[in-house]
Amino acid sequence: MNIVLLGAPGAGKGTQAAKLVEEFQLPHISTGDMLRAAVKAGTPLGQKAKSYMDAGDLVPDDVIIGLVTERLQDADTQKGFILDGFPRTSAQAVALDAELSKLERPLDAALLIDVDPEVIVRRLTSRRMCKDCGYIGSVADETCPKCGGEMYQRDDDNEATVRNRLDVYEKSTSPLIDYYRGCDLLVSIDGDRDPQVVYADVKQALGL
Ligand code: AMP
């Protein structure tokens, strides 16, 4: 199953992707995670991406398209994949279509996790992640409930940056909802509910 996850930052894409990965063993291709790993490792890509990420702006299309195109050549993506945080612009969506048609592995669905922006601001500013396993929790988690690791706040989860990320989403990414609706691939789920309830709907919508 080849899936694109759509939705504003903090809508719960990462949480739903983690559940799908655990149950269906699909590779989770999160461009945000890939970029954060590059920043942590201090690679040239990380150095280039950091200032965009800290401001909540998008990393240039050519950089990110190259990263995903390369990842899609890996053998583990043959059985399917979950793309999380990509595409985020029309140029990225068009490039993805071109690459997948070259690989003869078309998308099965674009899954929109829909959440009101004000709910997102509250969610993101109280979000915490595990330094060791990437578990996504909240300010209430003093240590990671999964592995006991240290929880931290992402640099871009402060309120000013979150509001900019939401503006960027509205301008650059939300037009993709119509794009995928036009391709007859859009599936929309109300994400403002308990993650387990959202997940049940996700599976039903995808016919899993
Ligand atoms: P995320 O973890 O998906 O919220 O991504 C964190 C940050 O990484 C974003 O605010 C962007 O700066 C950058 N980023 C992630 N994915 C993309 C993408 N597809 N295009 C451009 N920038 C991206």
C-alpha cells in the first residue's frame, strides 16, 4: 500500500503513521525525521536545512525532492510506504507523481488528518518527543512511556514558529487537498479525537 499522509503540522500524522508501521510493517518515510537526523549528524544537508526548520519555513523543493526520490529507490519501499510530511508543495506533488509513475508504483491513497488550527497550536506547544525512540507524547510525560528515554521539546514547537508553520501549511500545502481530490485519491478523517479512534477510522477508510 502506497500512502501519502496529509494534514497540518501536529494533526497527528506521525502518530497515525507509527500505528500503521507497527501493524503493517510499512516503511515510514518522514521528511521531518530525515531532516532532523541530518541536522543532528551535522551533514551538509542538515546544515542547509536547519535555518529553514528553526523558522518553520519549508526547505527548498529541490533538496527535499532529491532526498525522497533517493529513499524511494530502497528495496524496502517496494512492498509499500507511508510518506509523512511530503509532499508539501505542488512542485513536490508533481515530482512525486513523476517518480512513482517511473517506478510503476502509483499512490493508493492520500489520507488527510483534519484538525482545527487552534487545536493544533495547543497540541504542538505542549508536544514532547523521546530523544531515543522518537515517541510522540506531551508535556505530561516526564520520561518516555515506551522506552524510559528523555523527552524533549522540538526547537520548532514554540508558539511563534508553530503559527508560522500553520501559515506555511495554509499557503503551500493545503492546495494539495484539492490536487489529490482531483486525482480521486483523497480520504479525509477527523483528527480531533482520541488517536485510537482516529486510527480505527484510518484503517476502515484505507480498507485495511
Ligand atoms: P515535520 O516534522 O514534518 O513537521 O517537518 C519539520 C520541518 O522540516 C518543516 O517545518 C520544514 O522546515 C522541514 N520539512 C519537512 N518536510 C518538508 C518538505 N516536504 N518540504 C519542505 N520542508 C520540509
